[in-house]
Amino acid sequence: MNPVDIFIDIFLLLLMAAVAIAIVRSHLMFAVVMLSGIFSLLAAVLYVHLTAVDVAFTEAAVGAGVSTLLFLATLALTHVNVEEKHKPVRMVPLVIVVATGAMLIWGTLDMPHYGDPEAPANKHVAPRYIQDSPKETGLPNMVTSVLASYRGYDTLGEVVVIFTAGAGVLVILGRGRRRWRPGVKDEDGDNAEEERA
Amino acid sequence: MNRHSILRVVAKLMIPYILLFALYVQFHGDFGPGGGFQAGVIFAAAFILYALIFGIENGRKVMPAWVNRILLAGGVLLYSFVGVAGIFLGSEFLDYNVLGPTPVAGQHYGILLVELGVGLTVSSTMIAIFYVFAGQDI
């Protein structure tokens, strides 16, 4: 890796750390939501720099875009904007978190370097995808051919998960709150039949 | 939000381009970055922007809830039918090679349809969650 790349990585990671600390220290929920959007955007830039453009795309659209919006909608619904004041620092959770983090960092020391062609993850099926997928699927974008074709079964599972999430939200929140209780009258007398979602 | 004319004008200008970009990401995902997941979210963002600026009621007129629910399930069904079609054409579940005259053409059709299914489900999930959240009048 050349020094400029290393500098960009360190700069982005420092910015992300600064935003994370600002999130922890902020009292205003609105500011927290906005800062987490910025955090996602920085993560997206980092993914671009790691040449994972597809992941960066998703992070920017979902993390910085839609989820920020959903957080804002939740804030508007709950009318809670100010978090309670900081409690005094408790030592036991702090020690546990620091120890876990230190062990995780210690664990990464044994991992192969980023982009190492000799890494086990890059020796298994990756060479076959790189060599054969343009011939077998005719697609230049290997991410798409792996996602939709070679690992189509996994992607079907992911889509079902998303469908389940959407259906779950619709079932819990999407209808009139008293609609499915036969025999129970609304306070106003009408039975809240209109569609909510 | 009827008085914010700048917001309304800018949103009206941007929404067609957001939709166009989503379609580009959807159907160009085979060649460039992107695919069904990303395109679905961008597509949903256009509708959410419309509903934010012009009100949730007008948003529901553009994308009624029942249409959205059909698309929500339709995406998963499309994906599964592509998989089952592989079985009926004499191969295995989600084997696209048999869908076209040549294996490469079959892969093309299969990936295109599967990504379309992903895009439909993702976009209508996002729209549904936003409508539900924004439509709660507590």
C-alpha cells in the first residue's frame, strides 16, 4: 500500500472515531441521528477506498439515507428529543468493553493482511469465480454474478428476510390498532377500518 | 409543507432523475456497481422524498398501499418462480443455465429477473416501513 492510501484510511477512521465520540457525548437525539448519518457516509467513503463499490453504494443508500429518515420519523412520533443527562461512569462495564475490544484487536494481529492473495479466504472459491465467471455468466461485474447466480440461494434467503421485515412492520404497526379485535369497540365508536399503510 | 416552494420545485426536478438513476442501477448492475438491493433503496427514496415534501396522503395516491403490498410479495415470488422454472426446465432449483437457448443467455435472463425481484421487494419494503412510520398519528 502506498503512503497516500494509508493516510486516507487513517484520516477516515479518525473522522469516524470522532463522530462516534460525538454521538456518545451528545444529548440531542436529533444531533445523534444526523451524526449517525454522517458516520454511515464516512463508512461509505471508506468502502469506496477499499474498492468495495457495491457495499459503499448500499451503505450510502441504506445507512445514510433511509435509516436516518426512519430514525427521524421515529423521533417525530415519540416526541423525545433530549436524552437524560449523563450518568456517572460505571467501572465494571467500562472494563469489560475495553477488555473485549483489546482482545478483538489482538485477534486481528493473526489475520492475513488486507488483500493478501495467499489468505485462506482468497484461495478457496475466489480464484474460480475470477477465472470462470466471465465465461459462465457473461457478466463483467463478478459481484453480481456471485450474488445472483453462484450464491442465488443465499440471496433468495436475504430477500425473504427483507420481505419478513416489511411484513412484520406492516402486521405490527400497519393497520388500525384495534382492527383485529372482534367485539371491541373504538373509543370514538367507529372501528378504525381505514388503511394505515 | 405547502409554503416551501424551493423544496417543492427542487424535489419535483430531482424525483425523475432519482427514479431514472434507480432504473440505471437496477438494469446496469450486471456491468457496473449496483444491483437490486441498491436500486430498490434508491427507487424507494424517490417515493419517500415525494411523500415528505407533498405529504403522506399524496404519497399514498402515487403508490397505494395495496399496490405496494402486492409488489412486496411479488418480488419474492418472482425470485422463487425463477428458481422453480429451473426445475421445470429439467435442472435444479435456481439453475439459470436452462432458462435460455445457451447457458450464458440463460444466466443473463435469470440474473436479470432475480435482480428485478430483489429490487421490487426491497423498494416496497422501504416504502411500506416509511408509510407506516410516517402515517402513525399518535
